[in-house]
Amino acid sequence: MRVLFGLCLLAWGLNLAAAPQRVVSMNLCTDQLLMLLADRDEIVSVSYLAARPDLSVMTEQTQGLYLNHGQAEEIMRLKPDLILAGVFSARSTVFMLKKLGYRVELLPVASHFSTIRDNIRRVAALLGHKPRGEQLIAQFDRRLQALTNKRPSKPLMAVFYQENGYTTGKNTLADAILKQAGFNNLAAQLGISGSGYLSLEALLMHPVDVLINGQRHSPDGSVAAAALLHPAYQHYAAQRKRLFIDDALWICGTPFVLEAIDNLLAVHEQKK
């Protein structure tokens, strides 16, 4: 019995020793999961995108952290024992770091709430903070259920329409957010999967209740902004409820998507 107890203590000690102490993230979404789940002194660096208020809701938490640009040379200098990246992170950087023996963990893009839970659970496990991850998931699920209870029985029709005719259809986090908030997604109904292009002509042929725009970055007169400046589009938009989204709440699969759902639920009240 004493031998068994001793082995358990040894295994526990080895597990603690294996927990990473110098963690680097090189992806906006893993940045935020890392800052939500890790102890501050475990974080060596996050990507520079995490400090941009138009993309991240955790800019204040980046203060004092080294902001990397996803370059292998700069990450190597930080001597990390764990590197978090996304599946769309620079492949050359990821390949080189792995080849040199660094531990690089890739997280998938969240296209639904189940992936958010999976990614939280995985990052928490990698950090050695499993209970912290389960607590965050439980908080997420409680608030998600509370928001679901507010969802109206009759959905409204909505569409994302941004520069260059960019939209988001099926199998995207944006589509999951819309459905959870009581909206049908026009792009998904038109057969668009993932991020895609919706022509101005197709948009004008399909009325929606809510038109969702992002924050414009291209200057007026640019090719990218042309559709949004077209008189026909301006007339179409003027006849509908228009919502300008906070991109930072929608981009990444984190618990902050709940704020996006809450914002959309408020639209139903305004439409009454």
C-alpha cells in the first residue's frame, strides 16, 4: 500500500514538472484562450493581434507581454516549452519549430460552440489547469442557456455583408451565433458554406430583416468599398435594421461570443 501511495506521489510530481512554464501563442484565438486559462507568469508572449482593439477583447491583458509576429526566429529566442498556434498559422514557421524540437500544438478554428468547449478543455489540459477549464466551460454553458431562454420562437432573417461582398454562410461560428440568437442566415440559405462572396445583385433580390456590417477599413472610393457605396445598396440598407458588429466578439471561438449573442437578442426587442 505504501509503495502504491509512493508511486502515486511520484506520478503527481512528474505531472506537475511536465506543466509548461513558458508558453507562447502565435494566433489571435489561442492568445485569448491562453490569457483566460494560464497564470500570468506562465505566459511569455502572445501575438501582436491580441493588442488590437478592433480584433481582440483582451487588449488590456497584453500589457507587459512580448508581442510576437509569428516569426520562428523571434519565438525561438523566447525559449518556450509550449507554443500554441492555429491551423492557419504560418505553415513554414510551424514546420520549422516542430523540426527543431519545439512543442507546437495546433487548435482548430471554432465553427460551433462544441469546438469552443473542446478548445478550452484542450488548452486547459496542456497548461495543467484542467479544473480551471471545466469551470470556464460551466460558466459558458450557464450563460448560454440563459441567453437561449430569451430566444424568440419566430426567427428573423439576417445577412452579413461587408467589403468586397464578403459574407459568412454555413459551418461558421458566425452562423452558429446567428442561429443561437434567433436568426436565419441568408448566406447559408443561398448555399454558401464558410466564408464566401455574395454579389450585390443576389443580395438585392433577397430582403432581410437585419443587415449586419463589420467595421469599414477601406477608404471611400476603393474597389473593396464600392458595393457598400452603390446607390442600390444604400437604398436597400436604408429600409432595414442595420447592425454594425464588434468584430472582436465574432472572430474567435471564446466565451466572448456570448456578448455577440446578447447584442443580437436585443435586436428582436427593437423590432417589436
